[in-house]
Amino acid sequence: MRKLEDIVYGELQEKHLLDVYLPDGEVEAAFVCFHGGGMERGDKHGAHRFTGYLTERNIAVISANYRMYPDYQYPDFIYDAAKAVRWAVDYMHKEHHCDKIYVSGSSAGGYITMMLCFDRQYLASVGLDNSAIAGYFHDAGQPTAHFTVLKHKGIDPRRVIVDETAPLYHIGLEEKYPPMRFIVSDNDMKNRYEQTMLVLSTLKHFEYENYDHVVMHGKHTEYGGKFDENGQSIYGQMIYDFIKHTEK
């Protein structure tokens, strides 16, 4: 595995940074991921937990930072994610002749990836649309108005609000979406499981078919750092399974 670190993908050199993990052989697909932390903390280095598993299977991983509260606000981080995806599309096509780009986020990152998927304005801002994405891996994201967005607006973060800041608000505006997999835990954050089920129900209501979901046992995203009896990343296996599933 080769690692390219702290590559600038946008105009803010200290904020718009990403790391690229490359397999030693040919790149068959690229997995772009956005970290969690409520848009207030976290960084791109968390991806190291599963990069080895994927690069050993010829999957490149691109892990990006984005602007966060309190210095920045909604929707800065979503526009940043779109820029990182644009960079990944261009880089993988030019340098590795690879056009299979998967987009993923965990927790707050999952909220961001759902917004990229369902609200077309963000990818459009960088000249892309969902046709450039091979699949979305939405991990435990909040589909209603995010609690951090509400908090910084002075609204009780426990409120369940579906407005233009909510991924749910935008479902149904596209004829189709790329393949999607939703991940949630049976003992997730309060109301996260139920809200995830509402997303699935809403997609079904609009008669979309190209999605599935996995319910993990345990707490919010704790599977992300776990390994099986052979020392292999459980999260990496989940990602690879999704990628292989979309190829069928």
C-alpha cells in the first residue's frame, strides 16, 4: 500500500486536505470517505482502520477533511465534500484510468453523503451529478435536520425537523439514484435507527429499488474499529461486500 498524504483539494490549504491510500497493483475502484464527529471534531486519519483491507483488494481509499463548526457552518462542509469527490473523480480517471467512484460517510459523514446524494445542488456546484458515482455507503447518518445544525441555530437538537437541511426533504426529486447501502446499529444513537427506517420507507414509497440496508449489533458506529477472529477489518469487509454487490 502507498499513501499520499495531505493533498490539497480546494482553495483553503489548511482545511481542504485529503489522504490517498493506493493498492500496490491496479486500482479497480476508489472509495471516498468522510469522517464523523458531528461536524465539530474528527479528521481523515480514522480511515486507517480499514484501508489495508481494501487496498489489498485493489480498492483505493480517499479520506478527506472538511470545514467544521464553530469556525464554519452549514452548508460549508457539504460543499467541501463535493469538491473532494470532484478531485477524486478527476484524479482516479487521469492517474489510474478508474471511473468507479464510491462515496461514503460515517455518522456526520453519513449525513453529508446523503445530502450529496439527495440534494443535487452540491455535486452540481462542481460540475457533477449522481451518474459519476458508482454507489453510496451511508453509515449511520442522520436523515433529518442534523442535531449540530439545529444546535448552532439555537434550536433544541432533539427536535425532528425535515427542512431543506435534511436529506429526507430531497428524496423523490430524482428519477433514480446510484446503488446505496444504509448501515445502522440496533442500539444506535437515540432515534437514529427509527429515522434510518424512515429513509428506507420513504425510498420504498417513491418506488426506488437500488438500495439495501444492514443492521449491526451494538452501539453507534462501534463496528468501525472492530476486527474479526482473523484480524481483518469488519468495516472493510462490509465496504468490499457492497462494492462487489454493485458489480453483479
